[in-house]
Amino acid sequence: MIRKFILKTACFILPAMILFGVKSVWMIKTESPDVLRMGMIPNIYRNYRDRFNLSDKEKFERLSQTKKQDFDILTIGDSFSEQEGYGYNHFLAEKYTTLHVDRFILDNQIQGLINLINGDFFNHYKIKYIILQNVERDFIENLKGINFKAKISQHQIDSLIMNHTKLLEKERKDSEFFSRSTLQFPLYYMPEFFICKDYLSNNLIYNYDLSSEKLFSNKADKLLFYKNDIISLGENNKLSNIILLNNTLNKISHKLQEKNIQLIVLPSPDKYDMYYDYIANKADLEKPLFFEHLRPLKKDYVYIDSKEILKNHMNNVADIYFYDDTHWSPVASRIIVREIDKAIRGR
């Protein structure tokens, strides 16, 4: 009786164990690499990131932790500005004293900078340059509802920092043995990766064939990018929106100049935009125009044309962006810092 029970149970348990084993080996559940996690893309290049020095020991200071008040550069940005020990502001801090405003303090970079200008922040902190960084897909979105009269006081910032607690990452249901992903990943998403072409995985990440195997050091011929890169084109490709953005940035720059602070604007290209020219079959794909619209406009701020800068290196340098992530790699971070340094020294 017991033997029959074990044999019957094994018929269900053993396949589940095999599927769970496949998921455990090939599926990413950590925050980064983000496109593998979001798209449930199999991690077939397991040693890909070994070539990078992805240190978490950052050289820049964070507003939430610093005791200093005098800095060359203040950075305000999104996840591109929080790449810890391998982001552009980390390498900037090798040359300039650099302070970064934590994202939990200022979520919308444009509105957040306006709030700082109207408050008393610059009475407490001496800053020479401000780098306003924003990923391309969110730049126009962050213009919505901008209030040029809003402000935040240093007291409010101190309260935000004091009350901020890092939430321990809760164990996801996906880590359970009998979970939906135990079936979905090995039986659907993994075969899909090897069989399908130019498709949307897990309704989040596009997987398109590339025309070159030289863009990434793992020789991958796939471009994995976030679906919002395409969704945002509806607003980002409108010239009127780009003109509004430029006028807003000019106005912010004028307000900063009154405080003897120079604004540096650093848009981070969407991965889709950065590699658009290398997509093998893009007949049905809309061309991104954000940088093309912004480039010729009159600017009263220092503009870092990151797309053009990085594009000039793509044919001879691999991994401008990570193969398995939405962000640029330390390769690009160092290139961007050289251009920021040139812009500062040239003034």
C-alpha cells in the first residue's frame, strides 16, 4: 500500500521537481538583470557579467547620508543615476565631489528640481553644477502637471530621510515549489525564447533579432528591451512635446543661473532607440525621434547628447548597454563621464 502510494506520488512530484530545477537554474528572480526577470527570459549567458566590475561601493555621496554641504556636482535622476559603483556619477566622483539626491526624496526629477529651487535647499548646500538625468521614455511623461510654484523645504527633506526605512524584500510566491512560474517558465517561456522571433515575452519585454553579433560581448544576436520604450513613442515623437520640454528646461536653467548654478541635462536613451538601427526586421517598428527633435533646439543649458555620443562608439565597443538589462553598462558610463568632463572644462 505504502509502495503504491509512493509510486503514484512520484508520478506527480518528480516532474514538478524537474521543472522546478529548470526554473531555479535558468530563471532570474533578482532585481537585476531586469529584462531577464521581467520577461522571464532564460539566463543562457550565465557568465556574461563576469567581465564587468559591478561594485556596490559608490564614490559619490547620497543626500540621505552625507554630512557635507559643499559639492561640485549634484545629480538628480532615475535608476541610471543609482547604479552604485558602476554608474556615471560614481565615475564622476573620481574627478569631482558629487552628491546624489536619492530617488525616494525626489521621484519626478523635473518637478523635484523645481521644488528644490523654490525651497531653501540651496541655502544649505553649495553646488556648482546640477546634472538632471532622465531616461528617454519618461522625460515627456514627467512634464505632466509640472508646477513652477511648488517647493520643498530642507526640513521636509530631513523628515523624509528620517522616516524612510528600507523595506526588506518579501519572499515572492514564485519561490514556492508549486507556483505558476514552475510550469510557465520551463514549459512556455523557455521554449518560446528558442523558437519564436520578434515577440513580446511575459507582456513586458520585446525580443527582436539583431543584424549583428558584435554589439554584445556574449555574441548575442537578440535585442531585449522594455515594452514602454515603444509605448512612449506616442508622446515622445511629437515635436510639440519636445519643444515644451526644452522650454521647461530653459526656464529651470534660468532659475538656477540666478543662484550661480549651471544646469547639465543628460537624457539616457531607451535601449530600443539606442539599437534601433541594428534591429534586423523593423519594417513595422516606429523610429524614435526624441533626440532628433531635441538636438537642433536652442538650449540655455549644457546638453549632453548621449545618444550621439554613445552611437559613435557602438561599432567598435561592445556592451554599450547590458545585453540582459534596460540600462547602459559601465562602458557607457565612462564614455558619458568623459563628455561631461569636457563640457565642464570647456566652460
